[in-house]
Amino acid sequence: MKITYGECGYCGGKVVERLLTMNLEFSGRLHRFENVPVGRCTECGERVFKAAVAKQLEHLARSRSPVKRRLTISVRDYVPAESA
């Protein structure tokens, strides 16, 4: 079901629905969600989340439902390059 987003609150551009992959942290744990309906401004790229979608993402993160797959990622601290 397509969601209507109206116009961008930032620039006034047209906001259209896209299905995106989101990496979000809940309760100190990183979760990856695929095919998330998100409004995206065609002018400035601003993303708009509907409250029901955000609530469902949190519900999924807290649930014990089976995961699609597990990913392993590398984590590093950012260290600025030394000046040349």
C-alpha cells in the first residue's frame, strides 16, 4: 500500500515513496531492515518516516521473530589523517 507524504517540509519539493534499506540502533543493538517504505524528496533528498512505520520498525527490533539472515561487519574508530 502506497503512503501519501505530501510536500517536503524542508524545501517544498515532491515527496515520493521509496523502499529503502535502513540500519537502525535499538537498545544498543544494530538492526538492518530491508524494503522499508520511506518518503524521499525528489528535490533535496530529505527522508520522511510515517509514525506507523517507525513504530513497526521498533516492534520488529524488539520481537523474537526469526531474522532473514545475519551479517558480520567491521567496526573501527575514526582517526584523522595526519597533515601532510
